Amino acid sequence: MLPKSIWMVILSMLMAQHRTIACWEDINTEHRNIILSSINNSVVPCEDFYDFACGNYAKLHNSTDYQEITSLMDHQYNNIVFNLIDSLYQHDHQVPAKCQSFVEKTRVYLKACRRETNRNLKRYFEELKPGPQLDWPILQFKAIKKSKRNLWPADTDFDIWSLLGKLQSYGLNNVFINQEILVDSDGAISIMMEPAFIENNSNSTLPDPSILFVLLKALGVDKPQLFIRDLLQTDKELLDILEKHGDTNEESKEITYNEFQLKYPNLVVFLSELFRHQLPADSIILLRNPDYLQHLNDLGYQGSLKKHLLCNYLMMKFLFYLAKDSTADFKALDCVKDLRNKMDVAVNFLYYYHIYAKNADLYNPAVYELFKSIIDMMGTNFHNNRLNLTESQIQFLMDKLYKIRLNIGNLPDDLTFEKVEEFYENIPDLDKHNYYKNHLLLLRHRFDKSLSYAQNETHYIVADNRLGSSSGAFYVAKQNMIILPFGSLVRPLYDVGYHDLYKYSLLGFILAHEITHAFDTTGLNFDGFGDTLEDDNNILENENFNNSLQCLNSQLETDSIDERMADILAIDVIYKIYISKFNNMTPASVKSTWNRDFYLNLAQFFCGKSNVRFIDHDTDAQRLHQIVINSEGFAQAFSCAGNTTMNPSERCTVY
């Protein structure tokens, strides 16, 4: 069992509906004291607001379990989930052993994960084989000698397209072929197929050789460098094919599946294994580069590329994918995080049913009120039309804005135990002694569930290995929907008893940031229903819109312009709401204190340890500084003189 302090977190949530006004006052006082404790008073806020507001954060939060507020939210949520599954269901014998309920599946997956001590990647390939009566070439070697690396004779019955289709049915993609599967409102499938692309500006389709070395050692290979040499040579030959055939100017071609079968017979087995059923003859296949696909079909990858080397190549691509999708550690909370990534609907439902539902009548109205006020203020921004957009462009923005949905907890509407059971019914019974088999079964389930018409779904079906376990809000463009995980609705990020000042400057800012993603350079390509725009609304070509982006980049160059946009519009909207609510507050001394608290509370979202790194964002210090220098109220709140670092002479605005 986990420490008593963790149970106190659960208890505080369960008792939230019984709080009195006096108790809420205590909560606000406690929260403000935490904010003030993070301050480093030796720093001048007008010169470096991040170091001022967050200078003592690391000292105050010396736990190694989290780095900043989002990882703290994850840590707290994982603890609660672990106790729920471990305690509430440890004596659940209502379901027959050979007919696992979704609850039992969560327990079995968690138990199998916790049984592991060290990751044994080789076990994945005990469950999967490259073909009938075939074993993986790499695993057929113990003591490897250069002259004995090819155990497959030339006439070995190995079909690369059958294996590739099977591997990509577990979610692997962009190997030889990059495919995108689209499903319409009637459930009809169409497929886009194009040449694989090189990721992360690399000159290879494989992971770095140092990573290959680690993966091969994990498989028990004694001399990885011998296989690495062959893998790199195979990779080079594939890159040569991509370079020669993968970048033609030939126009895309749309054909039916029936036509595809006749023209590309060697690739048909790829689609058959990918979907595990026969596609209707009239299914649409969009070929982005017919010449490249024709070359794949005609070559069949026999020729100069040896079968066992191609098999090794696919094995390592799949293994790298599995390694990223699984957990490397098997402690309780690592396994909970992994479970959330694989069975997020089940976990979120159990949390809702046993914890959140008791507080929903308090929390939901407060959060939706917050959300609505942000939507309304953003609508006012659009109507003011600072960018001088056309009437039709403003109408587009307003229409999309008021169609944005908020899903608290990322659960489908009107969810019951029976509906969750139905969601997971196609997963065979999991094995408490085999984490690797369980992982593969859940990957197949995740891929199958991704074959849905997203716009008809009332929740987001997580299709990668990160978002399921995230407690941070995110925007889904194809559904025009914001997901607010339950993990965000606990202290210190949020409490229903917080003063509106704290609600708006923290959770309000987060929601406004995510709403803005509907109108950034990516979101503007989708309409209010989440469909890709067929007619260009031209906002992306608007001179004033692009001047706003150039202004943001001129202050501090960024590779994450959409995130910068979201930060700047969010603070603009939230500050306007704050002013409209509290501008008449008296006496003046109280107003002055609240103005400072507004920005100090906002800073709590960005405070963290010095070694935090982000892939999709600028650093927290850079983000916070760009926010406050472009917020009209900051300089006044902290009495910053003109042209100080945090009070430049010119500010940038968005919309």
C-alpha cells in the first residue's frame, strides 16, 4: 500500500462537496502561501519574472517524483489510480476467470507489468513470427560468426508485405509506405498511401546505431555490430530506392480497391494483413506517388535485398516502436502510467465512478462556466476584428469558436459499466504472467479503435503512447474538442473552492491556450466540425495575421509558433476577463495585491526544476517571459519602468 499522504489526496476530493465557505477561505490562504513561498525576493520581477516567481520552486518541491506542475498532476493521479485498482478490486471474483471484465483486464495488465523486473524485449517475438514455420533470423544466433549470419536459403517462403501489414496493424507506420486511414460517417474506409518519409531531419530510416546496439543487446545478441552493419547497408539500399522513386512530380491518383488489386497484386496482402478482413471493392485508395508504389510492387523486394536482411530490418523498426510504447521500468506508478496509455477509457471511467462522480455537481458547472466565459471573451476579440478580416472570415472564426466542445475526463457521453465493457469486449483474456503478450493485444485493440469516424465520437480515442497518461489539457483538431483530464482538476492546479482570481489565472489560462489552437496556423485548416477545409479561408494569407506572427518571432525566435500564439492570445483573453470581473474592486491596495497575485499564480504553471526539457515548446522561462511582456497589465502590477526587460516599448497581439 502507498503512504497515508496519498490517501489524504483522495479523501480531500471525496469530501469536497461538504466544504464550507470558511474552509474555502482556508484553501485560498494556503494556496496563496504556496505561491509566495516560490518567490525569490532577491530577483527584480521587472528584469526576470521567472526567477522572481519561481526562484524557490525547486527548494519548495524537492521531491524527485515530479519536475513541474503537469508531472505533479500525473504523479498524484497515478497514485490514486493505483490505489483504486489495487484496493477496490483485489477481491473481485464476480467475473469467471475465463471471461475477464474490463476491470479484471486492468488488474491483470497492472499485475503482469509489476511482475517484471527487467525489460525482456525478446519475449515480444515469441508471440509474433515473421511467417509460417519461420523464426526471426536475429534470434537464431547465439555465438555469432561472420560466415554464418544467413540461415535462410534463397527459396525461403517469406512475404515481406504480409509481415509489414501485420506489424503495422499494431500501430507501426511509415516503413516503406506511410499510410493514413480515413473513415467517413458511414464507416467506409479510404486509405492514403505514400512513400515513407525520413523523420527528424535524419539521413536514415533507422534509429541511431547506439540505440540499435542497445536493442540488439537486449535481444541477447553477442556481437551487435555485425548486425548493425547489415542493417545500415539495408537502410542505404532502401534510401536509394526512396531517392530514385520516392520524389517524383507525378500527380496523386485515386483508384478503387478493386483496381488496386489488379494493378498492385503484391501489395494487396499488405492491406489484407493490416485490416485482417477483405476491403469492399469500391473502397477508395489515394496514391500520393503511384510510380513509387508501382516500383515496390514490381520489385517485390527480392533482387539484391536478401530476405533475411529485410526481415531483420522490419524487426528492428518494430522493436524500436515497441520500446517507445512500453515502459522501461516496472515500479507501481510506472505500470499505472503504462496502463493509462493502453486502457485510458477504463481507467478514467473507474476514477469517475469511484471519485469524481461524487464531486461532479460541484466541479462540472464551475469548469463549464469558466470555459463559456473564455469562449465569449474570445468571440468579443474576433468581433473587434483587429486584423481587419473579411465578414466571411469573422463568421468562420465565430462559427468554429462556438462549436468547440469541452470533454472533462475524456470519456464518451452517458457512459456506463456496460458501455465500457463493450469498448473492450474484443480483447482476449490477458495473461498475468505475460506483459509482452498483453501489450501486443492492447496495441491491436488501439489500432482497431482508431478506425472510427472521429467526428461522431464524443471523446478522443487515444492513438499514441503519450496522451493516455497525460493529465494536461489538449486540443483535438479533427473533433474541434478540448480534453481536460481529471488529473487537472485537483490542487494545486485547481480546486472548486479557489477564488475566481486563481481559477482564471491558472486553469482559465490553460483552457484559453487550448482553445487558441483551433485558430493557430494548424487549427485554421479545419472547420468547426473538425473536417479539413476544402475552401481556403485565406486567414493564413492575411497580411495582418502574418505580421502578428512576425512580431512574436522578432521578440524571440521560436520553432513553436503555434504554442507562442496560444500563450499570447490566452493571456490577452484571461486578463480581459479578470479586469471585467475585478476592475471595480476597492480599496486600491486590494486591487494592487490581486493584480500581482494574478501573474504570480499564472507563473505556477511554468515553475519547475532547472533540468526540465520540452520537445514541442520553448523553455518555461522563455514562455513565461513572452507572456508577461505582451500582457498589458503586468508592468502596472509590478510597477516596471519603461523599457525594462519585462516592459518593452512594443507588444505583440494575436487576433
